[in-house]
Amino acid sequence: MPTEAIPDFISTIYTYHGLDHEEAPKDVTEVNIHPSVTIIKASAFEGCRSLVRVTIPDTVTRIELMAFAYCASLRFIRLSTNLEYIGFMAFHDCTLIEALFLPTTVTCIGIGAFNDCISLRFCNLPDSIYRIGAGSTVLLLGCDRLVSTRLGNNLFMHKLCYSTSVSPQTVQVCIARHGIEHATEVDDQQMAALHILCANPHVTGDCIRTYLQLAPEAAEQQDSDGMTPFQRLCRNGGITFLEDRSFSSLMIWWYHCMPPQTETSKKRKRG
């Protein structure tokens, strides 16, 4: 009987089909996951040191052990919103990853899944997780720049902005329910929830626009790295609506989202 063949690699952009023993070429820079894939198999991208960007479709439910280990250039990754399992050392030593937004469907994470991701700033551990290897201390070793893995009960907007299903409607509801002060509140790293929203690869432009119009003061907040939400947005090339935008056009878009300043607010800003 004929067997499936692993497709030939013809450029630095690779389409992964989830076949047995399929491993991406080591010099790949960008990966597309075929929509038929439900499992990213063990070591599929291990050691792809030139890999920068990965978009994982919502058909994927499992990322097996060491699937992306030692991807030293990996910076932008959009996880499946139906992901359930992340295996042992799946993202070990991915030293440039800054953000991993986990859906609430994740229930199990293997030991060392994110160890030595030294640039990691954003990573949420959903309440749905019932097993994290031998504990979070061996899940995030070496992630010294991490903002928070679990948020306090009072940071309502921060929690919402970590969600893979955040929308303009949920932003409006959260601000209406908890008040504008929660939209401008900062965590222990001086991050407003808008910083998190601008790093979330699942958001749309309308979602950010809604937040800005309801709580424009958050746009000027600088985090502990001295970065505003807009600067976080520019760094996150994984946000879908940002693709193919130049910096100048993005800046124009951002300021068009802002509500018009009143004379009172202009005087307060000058003062």
C-alpha cells in the first residue's frame, strides 16, 4: 500500500503536515501548520535555530515533547485556542519568545515546557490546568523576566486581556462591570492591561480600539521596561492585523483610535 511522503522543502517557509517522523529543515524561518494537523509531534521543530514565526491553527490539540526545543530565534507564536496538552520541554531554550498566551482548554503541561525562555514576559497559566509536570518551579526555570503566571483576584482586566477569546464586547462588559480604574490599574511590573492586550496574538484591531476609546489614559503608561502599550504592539509581529503594516501607518492607526482630547485634558497633560 502507498504511504504518505514527507513534502519536499523548497523555501525557508515550511508547511508542516504532522506525518510520522516529519521534522522541519533546520534552516526554516517560518512555519505554517496544515489545517488537517491535530498533533504537533515530538521534536518536529527541535533545533530549528532560524525559525522566527509559527501560527498554530485551532485544529491542534497537542504539542508533544521537545516539539520546539532549542528554537533560538523563535519570537512570535500563536497557539491553538483548542490546545489541551503541552509536552515535556516543548519550548525549552526558546530564548527570544516574549509571549505565550495559553487557552483555557490547556489541562496538562509537561516538566520543563518553558524552561530557559529567558525573554519570556507574558505567560498565563489558566485555572483549567490540573497538572504541571512536578510543579511550576520546574516549568519556568530561568524565566526571570516573567511578569506573572497567575494573577490576583482583583486584576480583572489583566486576566481578560490574557484570554485567547478576548473581544471588543468582553472589554466593554469588563470595564462597565468593574469600572474605568481597573482598565488603568497596573500590576507589579507597572503594566496596564492594555500592555497585555497589545502582546496578545489573538486580538483584533477593533479590540484595541475599544479599549483605547474607553480608557485612553492607559495608552501613556510605561511598564518596568519603560515601554508603552503602543511599543509593545510594535514588537509583537504575531498579531494578525499588524501584518504588512509599516511603523508609520501603524502609528497613524493607533492615534486615530484615540478619542479627541478635550481642552481640560490638554491642559492637564501640559501641566
